[in-house]
Amino acid sequence: MSSRAWQLETAQRLVAGWGRIVVEFFDSGASRSLPWSKRPQAAALLAAAADPDRAFDAVVVGEFERAFAGGGEARRVIETLQGLGIRLWLPEAQGPVDLDEPDHRALLMMLGHQSQREVMRTRFRVRTAMAAQVREQGRHQGGRPPYGYQLVDAGPHPNQIQASWGRRQHRLDIDPVTASHVRWIFARRLAGTSTAGIARELNERRIPSPGVYDRVRNPHRTQAVWTVRTVAAILANPPLHRPAGVEPAVHRPPRSRPR
């Protein structure tokens, strides 16, 4: 909750001498990319603002990037609040935002681009770090193991606090039962067989589908047969231990040119 604390402190400093904070709205666990109408606390704020008997006459944001994912949403919120007779205060504006001021409109545009850039950079860093952990450490990042793999114990959790609670890390390893089916699927696709053809052959060979093979981890899957979507999902998942000479399924064999 440190984020809430410093945002509240920032808001209090901003309105010092002008007013005081009478009510707080803080979304925890809600993506900033969502519009305010779909964020519980932000939606509650808008509902409170529409109440004629509200206890406040201004909305103070602790930091733009924690409240908005872009300038467009910020402008919509500001216009909505202005229509209710409420002004929105921003630390970056050192006070209330005035959409009639060119400098303030330029500021919102700059802050919007900066917020979007931060979201993209954070997403890239997280995905890159997770991919590196999977590739270099064999760590499992959660969720069901892909078809053809199984979870095995990989020792104490790398985070000391998590380890002290008894939590352990896991990694993906080849499932000796289904790995041969995955290799067969890749080989058939590289040989030119369509995903529909592969699914049909698997069903003809009576190979248990992922939902049938691992019912415990796939209670949501009602299909008892192989489908095109199931085969396509396996082909789209990059294998950790690709057989020698087998390339990803997206590298399709060249077709012969028509004569």
C-alpha cells in the first residue's frame, strides 16, 4: 500500500492552503488501461461526483500515470467532472486542469504519451524477464503445463520470503507419455499435413486429447476429441526441447509453383 500512501501525501501537498482531502478512492489490482467506468473505485468516484449532495467540489489525482493510461481517457474524465461542476487537480499541472488553456492541453497530451510509454516498457520488461527465466532456468511461470510437458520440483523458491513459507519453484520437463505425440504433430505439419488433417489422424489413432489425458488440470474442457484449435495451439507453442532438425511450425515447407 506504499503507492497509496505517497499518492495521498502528494495530493495533500497539492491542495494545502486550498482545502483538504475528505474522501479517498484507490483502485488496487485494477489495470490503469481500463476506463474509469470499469474500475471499481474510479467508477464509485464518478457516481459520487454525480450526487448533488457530494462532500467534495474537486478531484485530486496523486499521479497522472497511476490514474490514466492515456490522454484521451484523462480528457473524458475531466470533461465529465467539469459538466458536474467539479475540477480535476493534477500535481503535474500544479493545480486544477483547465482544458481551455493550450499549455494544459499540451501537458495532457505529453502525460498521455508518457503513460502509454511506461505501460509498454513495463510490459516488455516483464515478458522479456519471464521468457529468460523459462529459457535459461527452465522455470515455470504458472498455469497449466503445455501439452507434452509436466511440472517437476525445482527446489526452494528463489525469493527468501516465499521459501520461508515453504513454497517451492517448479520447472517444465518432458512428459514421457505425451511428448512423442507432440513430436509427431510437428513432424506431420512440416510434412505438409493440415491442422485439420492432423486432428483427424489423432482421433483415428485414438490418441487421448489434452482434456481427456489430464482431466484434473482441464476441467473446463468438454471436448473428448482432438480439434483444429487444439492442434493449432500446440503448434503455436514453442517447444523447450525441439527434436533435432525440427523447426517451429510457422516455417511451412515451400509449395511447388504451378506450371
